Amino acid sequence: MLLDIQNLCVTYRARGLPPVEAVRDVSFALRAGESLGIVGESGCGKTSLARAVLGLLRPSAGSIRFGGRTIGEMDAAGFGAYRRAVQMIFQDAAGSLNPRLRVRQTLEEALLVHRMRPRARVAERVAELLELVGLPENVLESYPRELSGGQCQRVSFARCLALEPALIVADEPVSALDVSVQARILNLIRTLQTQLNLAIILITHDLAVVRNVCDRVAVMFEGRFVEHGPACDLLEHPRHPYTRELIAAVPDVARELKKENTRRPTPPKTESAITHPQ
């Protein structure tokens, strides 16, 4: 098992205020090459869970095991290796890139700082990363402000893949993009998952994204997983009332058009102005 989380809790504490339990007793496991979608409304604890998995938040209870090792018991070297193996893709792709660095510098920095390649082979690896994410070489000298949203997100993926991760946590990676660009980025995620055997945790509020990308889905409500199972089964046959509410809230264009046509009165027939010969 690549990732094994048991009874995880994340609690925020501030002086003079009662503690807030953002994540409550969450458990799940993830194998290499498997994808899990975590869905729920804003404020349900999705991002807090992701930050705990990434090691950016210390859990108040429970355990996170990666590759058979407990994260909280790792030494500095072990935790550093874990942080390289688990990477994050952010919703605001342009904002996650250094505006002062060209694309070439962004990718070279990731490779050199983490010593992923000898300096003599960095340029070769940069070209490989661009090919993986479907970007042309002419973007290398561009700054993030000169790229489209979809191109910035692809650069984010390339920077992430530079560290050769085993697990990618993607927090709303397509919600800020146009629909046509969303489809291309989702196709990229599926391709990379298959090609590189990546495990993916996809955090989203969009059930259509989960249906197209994820093997399994967990529905989160008030810090807990209220339902968890294979994506197709769960979305077709939801058991929990909250899951049914989420699915019912997704706009169904065909259904709404049918309702509108049913409500619309039938226009009266008018006689033709053309006189036909008898």
C-alpha cells in the first residue's frame, strides 16, 4: 500500500477561541497508480486533509503511513524524501509559479535544488518534461504572465514531475479554467497517471471531474467521509442523503430543457397564407 491513513484528525486552535475540528476520524488507503476523488462543499475539510497528507499540517490525532513508514516518526532525511515523493498541484497555477522566473528557470531550479539530474543533463530533462505535459519548446523563455491558464497548469505539472513523485495531490486543478481547457488538462492527468503509474488525490467540488478521472470517490461533509467507494457505483447509486443532494445539485441540461418544454404552452396553429389550388 502506498498511502495508508487511519483515524486522521486535524484541529485548529486559536487563543481565546474554541478549537475547530476541520478533519474528523478520516481513514483511507491508496495504491500506486490509483486515483481518489474527494468531493464536498467549501469548508468541509478537503484542503485541510490535503495539507495534512503533504506534511504541511500536523495532525491532532491518527496516523499517515507512506510506503510502510509513519510520517510522524521519520527523521529529517526521510521526511525530505517523503516531501519529494508527494507533490501538490494548486488551483491557481499562475499564482503558484514564480513570476520572476522564466519557464526554463522554474524547471531547472526544481531539478538542481533537489539534485534530480547532473547539471550536464538538466537541459535534456527539461525537454523531456515539456514533452510529457504537451508544451512546445518555445514556452521555455516565457514568464507565467505570458502564458494562458492551461499552459501555466501544464508548467505546474512539469515542475511537479521533475521530482518524480509517487503521489500527486491536486486541489481543484481545473476549476479556474475554461471548459475546453479543463477537458485537455483532465486528459493530461489521466495520461500521466497511466504512463507514470502515479497515485492521485483529486480534490474538487465537481462531480463530473471525479466521474471522468477517478477510480474511487470519497464524499466529505463537516470533516468526515460520509460515503466512500468506486466512483461509478457511488455516483450511480448514492446511499448517503448528502451525496444524493450533491448529485441533485449538478445541473442536467437535458433534464432542464425537458422541464422547460413541458411548462411552455403549445403555440396556436395558424392558417397558411398560401392558397392551394383545388
